Amino acid sequence: MTAANAEMLDKIKSGQGFIAALDQSGGSTPKALKGYGIDEGAWSDDEEMFGLIHAMRSRIVTAPCFGGGKVIGAILFERTMDGEAGGKPVPALLWERGVVPFLKVDKGLEAEADGVQMMKPMPDLDALCQRAVAKGVFGTKMRSVINLANPAGVKAIVEQQFAEAKRIAAHGLVPIIEPEVNIKSAERAAADRLLLQETLAALDAWDGAPVMLKLSLPTEPGLFQPLVDHPRVLRVVALSGGYKRPEACVELAKNPGIIASFSRALLEDLRASMDDAAFDASLGGAIDEIHAASVA
């Protein structure tokens, strides 16, 4: 392990902060831009759209408050990893600011079957992992979704996540495994319990370096404590899952040992029209609020 990787590992393992999710991809980019105050008519093709979202992300990662020590990691979209901010490659700039870079690697979701949405195949995963390593990325993230408490579906989701995690770990990267439970599900509590059971079984069978888990906040506070305490888990992080930031922070604080990895809840007050001082003040306020809930 390189000195930088050992330092990154220590930061993620014991850092008092949270992970920013800046990885909206093709399908969710228009929604992210709309939230930022840029409507669909502002671009004529995908290149322009991705240019606008890159400008937004560059503004976030170069903002003074983003390097203040409360953000310990950031999950990037592939184009963001390949791009520059502040005249430097984004992963290098992040690590210079004490923020550990991760890369979203999944290619989106399959149609629902057995109450879940599996990840689409990732034939280019090994090549992507090699590129990520070369750019100084520490880990990856991949998402699938659980809509119903279907035992076969939940088992399949967890098995797929851990199988892909094995491929990722072979490159020396730390995989973030994200089997998201839909917080609007009528069967959410039962799905949480099934996910806990299957994930513990998969972890007990895991023979590699510790992995990370990114989970929806459970309906029952403290339910995921066995995952937080598991020796093969480096860190458990939570997604906001559609909660507004105040609600997401309240739910997060009920689960000691889990830190945030919020996207919408982090960015919801930012607007393209803000001047730099207002932008930094707004982002800084969100960072302070999420940090406080993460270390509560």
C-alpha cells in the first residue's frame, strides 16, 4: 500500500466527518441542474449538460468550506474524475484538500424483478478500476435498489454487490456497497431486516480487505449497529434517500457510528446565481449541519 493510500485509509476509518456524494450521472443530471437553478433549455446536447454539471461540481470542490476538514471523502462521477478543477485533476485536488476520492462505477439499474432493481452488467469495470487507480482514487461506489421485502430479491442484490466488490478489491480499491432500501417502500422495516441478515452472511464469508457499506437510514434506530461493529466493515455511511437535509440529519443522529454520504441533502440550497461568498456560506452551512449529525 502506498503512503497516500495508507493515509486515505486512516482518514476514512477514523476521520470525524462525512462523505459528499457528487456522482449524479446521465439520468439524474438534469434534475441536479434544475435544483441548482439551471433549466433544461440551458443546454443543447449532452456535452453542454455535462459541462454545466462539471462547473457546478468544480465550484463545490474548490469552495473554501469544502476543504475545511469536515468533508473526509467525495464520490465522483466518471467524467468528474477525468476532469479538472482549480487547474488540477479533480482526484488530486481533492486529496490536496484532505478529501479522499471515490468513483461511482455502476451503469444504472435493471428493471424491477423480485421487488428489487439489480445493477446493469459492468463489462468495463476492470478497465475503469485501472484508470481510477492511476488517477489516485481510493475506492468505488455502486448502487442497487430494494423496493420490497422479497427474500430472494434481497439475497440476489447482496450477492451481486459482493461479487462485483471482489472484482474491485482485486485492484486495491475499497468498494462501497450500496443496496439502497427505498424509504417510500410500504415494506421498508422488513426490507431493512432482510438486508441486515443477508449482508452479515456475506460479510462473514468475505475474505478480502474491509469494505464500506452505504445504506438507507433504518426505520429502527440502531438496527445496523452489527454492521458498524463488523471487523470486515471499514465504515458505514448513509444516503439521504429523498429526505430533506433537516430530516436526514435527525434520522442520521439516531444511528451512532454511521456517517453521512448525502447528495441532494448536501446541495439542495445551492444556486448557480449565487456569488462566491453566498455560495460558500450556503454550502458551509449545509456541511456544518451534516457534519454535526455525522459525529453526534
